[in-house]
Amino acid sequence: MMIKEPLYSIKESLYLRLGLIKDDNIRNFTEQALNYADEEFWTYPSSLSGRYHPKENNGIGGLVRHTIKTIDIAKGLGEFMLYGNTSRDITIAGAMLHDIKKGGDDWFNYPAIHGLLAYEWLKDLEYKGPIDELIKEDILNCVRYHMRQFSEPKSEAVRAVNATDTEQIVQIADHISSRKELSFLPGLELSDKIIKSYLR
């Protein structure tokens, strides 16, 4: 199954979610990072083999669809589990950027070290604007440790399983949005006809 929406609408859908971030500085940092993302981030599938993600996360733009799903899940978990807008903003920003370097620098494969690669890339990003360095580090750690026990090298995994609340929400949201048995398109409600067919 290939998702047929044009790429600009997938990209626009992700950028629209910047509005979920209340803090101007966190939102501006996240937007600038997205502006510097490799073209492959916007066009590649979430799984090169197709084995690890539902069909809607694969095909052209699949990685962005997966990212949008991760954001939406993280938002819901953050509303339930976190106190205060700053923590929720950190979580949404982390979810938005968690796979920004999934293909490394050459996008030839998807290394398990991509959380660390993204962390280093974001740390070196020439950001124009103010942001609290501790908040920035919290966002970057959500990205760095999002693969939890699957993080590489193993020293990263040891730290990742001892996640902060914000990091843990990004980990859970990423995991849920990649499950084949939880296939859905973000922002789309099921039609009454489909719901009724399940209730028979």
C-alpha cells in the first residue's frame, strides 16, 4: 500500500505541529533544525526493508508520517504524564527531531547509532536565537536515547534505559508508532462505516 498524498502535504503536516510547542524559543530551535534536515528525511521510508514498521510508514515520505505519529502519541502521553508546558514542549520537540538523521550522513542504511548521530548533528547546528542550554540538552537527549535498549553503542543503551520522563515518553511514542499491529494514519478519524463494520 503506497500512501498517495503529495509530499508537500506531509511536510506541511509536520510543520503545522510546531504549533503544539508553546515556548517560542523551543519552537524556533525545532523549526530551524527541520529547515536544515536532509532531503532524505522528507522522502525516505521509515524502514528500508519494510519489516519494522506498518505500511503507512513506508514508501515515499514514510519517515515523516512515522514522525508525525510519534509526535501525536508523545503529545497525548505528555498531557497525561508530565506537569508543565516546558516538559511537554521538550517532549514534542524531541519526538519531532528523533529520526532527523536516521540515515546517518549518507542515508545508505539506518544505523542503530542514529540517535547519537542526530544528537551530535543538532549540537553542532548553528542555531540563530536564544534557548536555555539545559532545555536544549533535554531535547537532544530525547533524540539521543529514543531507541532505548536498542541504542548503540551499548554504553548508550545503558544510559537510555535509565531515561528521564521526557526521554521515556519519546521512547514509548516512537515504539508505539512503529508497531505493525497499530497501523493508523495520523489525524484521520475512522469513518462511521468502518466503525460499524467492527461493531457487528
